Amino acid sequence: SSHLRPSAPICSHSCDSLSTAMAARIVVATLAAWFAKASGNVCVGMPNTALVEAIAPACLAACSSLCEPMDRLVGEYGKNPDKDALKPMICASASSFDCLFSHTDVCGVLREKAAAFG
């Protein structure tokens, strides 16, 4: 429903939106769960997404559009843990992250984990 979506576009000109910050936090939360066991593998051939699946397997099942961007973001964060450096990558995949707002029932846990990392 429309009340679950942000009123502004995911990435504004400056790319300093709530959703961009949330996506960066998701990457950080995902890395924190590095050793967690993934249940199922929705994103076949994308090893970094197993971390996201460990946190919220049903979210990736519902939002398979997150597979490629999350695989790239987590991989990049592993090389360079600067959240600001991820913003251009997040903005380039902004429409993929819209799914988080469409599936709050199964993606809420991922959003909560991300929020815990500030």
C-alpha cells in the first residue's frame, strides 16, 4: 500500500535519503551476520547474498530484485567499509530497494537489523 512507501524518491539529487541510509545499514547488518547459516539460496551464484538470506530469507524470496545489488554492495563493503562510498551503488539500484517497502511483513526483520547499526 502507498502509506508504506516513502513520499520522496529513494535517491534524491544528493542521494541522502532515508532509504539510502537504510540500504547502507542493511549492508553493514549483513556483514555482521557473515557466519550465520543461510536457509535456502534464492540468489544462486551470488555468495554475498547468503548473508542477507541468513537475516531475512523470506525477504529475498519476495524481493529477488535485491539479489544482484546486495551481492555487489556487500562485496564492495567488504573491500571498503565506507558507507558513503556505497551511496552511488545504492542509488543506481534504488528501484530494487523499493521492494523492502512493498513487503514489510517479510522484510521488516532486515530493516530492524539495519536500524540497529545506526
